[in-house]
Amino acid sequence: MRFKHIFIIFIACFFVKINAQSTASKQITKFTIAAPQLDTLKTIWVYLPKNYQNSEKRYPVIYMHDAQNLFDASTSYVGEWQIDEYMDKLTNNESIIIGIEHGNEKRIDELTPYIHEKYGGGKGEAYLTFIKNTLKPHIDVVYKTKPDAANTTIFGSSLGGLISFYGAIKYPETFGKAGVFSPSFWFSEKIFDLAQSTEIPESSMFYFLVGDQEGENMVPDQERMVALLKSKGVKDSQIKSHVIEGGKHNEALWSSHFANAYQWLTSTNNN
């Protein structure tokens, strides 16, 4: 079952739909920024609320991975998350969404904080350093953001779920909240060791979600992590954990449950 997971991860990285029509909202723009920590350039997708230009408000920010699959059917593999379609419908509780394109063949390296003996990886620390030391400062200067941790979420699925959880645990002063969909906790036992050994602030928030058709280890791993956090004193109010009956490891699962995760994570903002 683990092989099936990695196969899906690789397929999602390297294939896109051909001649598909763009479905991206007009609220989406892109820019390219140097990522010296990764020795590359990163393409960043930015979703701004519909009233952004005419508002004096400042907005929470959600940093999301795998931008190719978030907003546009023409760049996704098996369907987009439809983040922009959902956000366009909101009249309140709005946010800025920052999508970071994955590095194609470098995706596994970037989204894993540890090295796997078979699949490699292990540059997740550099990737997070890029976000917090290069990308986030840029976003906070250019856009009207609420830059504090309470208004900064990191969110992803699969390996993106793994690196989002790691980022919120390792850098709670930057990422106060995490959306953790279908997390690849199987990649390394060290993620459990980190959670066990790290003091977790009472302000940290975690939204976990996994489908029961994703593989034999996925549900037990999520339940194990949630139990570990609670054994350390993390309060029930800081955690949401859902197991979706019939849920599979794909964009359809993540898209259909993004709204609930978004509302729970952002409803706790108090600034």
C-alpha cells in the first residue's frame, strides 16, 4: 500500500492535462521569486479577495503547497482543489491564499524534512526556510497582510500535509495553524519523535483529514499523531481530526473538504 502512495505522488508530479482550458479566477496572479535556500526560482500563485483593491482591511494568509493543483484545471493532474472558486463566493472571513508551485522532480526533496532510505528527500527544512525567511517577508511587504502567527496558516496534502505539520510544530512563531490533509507520516518515524519532543503552544491549531481508502497505514498514523499530541496536553479545542468514509488519496477528497477546514482554521482568528 505504501508503494501505491509513492506511485501516486510521482504521477501527480510529472503529468499535467494537455490542452485543458484554464479555470483560474481573475483574482489569481503569479510571480517568480528566487529561492536561494533551494538554489532555484519559485513560481508563486496569489489569490486576493474580490474586494481587496477597494478595502483598507488586512488579511490572514494561508500558504499552500502544490500550487499547480489548487486553482487551475489546466495545470492540475486529476482535477484542481477549486480554492479560487470557493474563495470567490465568500463575503466575509476572507484570506489571501499563497500557492507555491512544487518543484516537479524535486517535489519529494522539498516537501520532506527527513531522508527516506528508498525515496530520498530531506530538503524540507530548506523549503520552509525559504517560505519563512524569503517568501513571507516579501508577501508581508507587497500585500495587506496580518503577518502574525495567529493569522498565518500552512496547508497541504500528502507530502504537503507532512511538511505543513512539520512547519507548524517546528516554527509555531511563524505558522500558528496547519491544514494537514492525508499526511505522509509514514515517510519517517522521526516526525513522531519531533512531535513528542517539542513543546507545542496553546495557540497552535491543527486540522487533520484522511480518507479510509488511502492505504492501510494512513488512518492509524493520523490517529496515532492526534493521540500523541493530546497526550502532551494539546487541548481538544486545538485539534480537528476527520476520517472520511470512502475517501481516496486525490484532489477530489481534498477539494470537497477544503471549505470546512478553512472555516475552522480561520474562525479562530481574533485580530
